[in-house]
Amino acid sequence: MKRVPDYATLAQTIRALTEGETDVVALMATVACEVHHFDDRFDWTGFYRVTGPDMLKIGPYQGGHGCLVIPFSRGVCGAAARTRQVQLVPDVDAFPGHIACASSTRSELVLPVINAGGELLGVFDIDSNQPDAFTEADAVALAAILTETFAGA
């Protein structure tokens, strides 16, 4: 069984760092940094922002380069944006239409980022060089952090 990281402490740290902040890019930059350094499973951690109809563009991130533009119709990030549902992918090679921004990525967790008004701001993408790196517990904890952080954005 995989260990469950201390997401309560991560949430508390992010809450302290972002208290009163409403700028979406500042929030994204802080979350990406804190989450990336939180767990060694996380090799690429970042946001893709909604910048037009059915279009995502790279936002703040940690790790190697990311894809610059992702349409809602392609890849794991596109699926999360299109469906507004968490995408927990244990093997990216088995995901139809996966976009290989980094050839080392083996598994991926992508969460939609929605503000309190129901507006899709983008998606939060975490890649791992390990297969089957993410659990449902990761998805639930990170979704709660995103909901709290972006509620006022």
C-alpha cells in the first residue's frame, strides 16, 4: 500500500502563503512550487490556464519544459478541462491521445481548477516518472486544496 503524504500540513502551508491573495497567477505559482517540492513522486507540477474557447496554455510550473498549448480535445489535461473531472492515469501510454510533453512521464494526475463562481480557470497537472504513482487519496486531498485556494479567484 502506498503511503499517504501529510496533506494537512501542505494545505496549512498553502493557506498561510496565499491568505488574502486573489491573483490567479500568483496563486498558481505558489501552489505549483509548494506541491512540487512536497513529494518526490512529483516530477513536473504545474498549471495550464484556460485562455480561449477550448484552449489551455502553459501557466506557472516547476520542472522541465511543458507543452505550450493544449486543446481541450487532446491529452489528459484536455480531458480534465473538457469533462471538469479529475484524471488519474496510472499509465500514460495507455491513455488514448496522451500528449508526451516529456518522454520520461509514466503516470499523471490532472485536476480541474474551478473558482467559486463555477468558472474553469484551468487544470493542475502533476506528472511522475514512476508508473502508477498517484492514488485516489492524492486526488481527493489535492482537489480540496485547489478548491480552497481558488475559491476567491
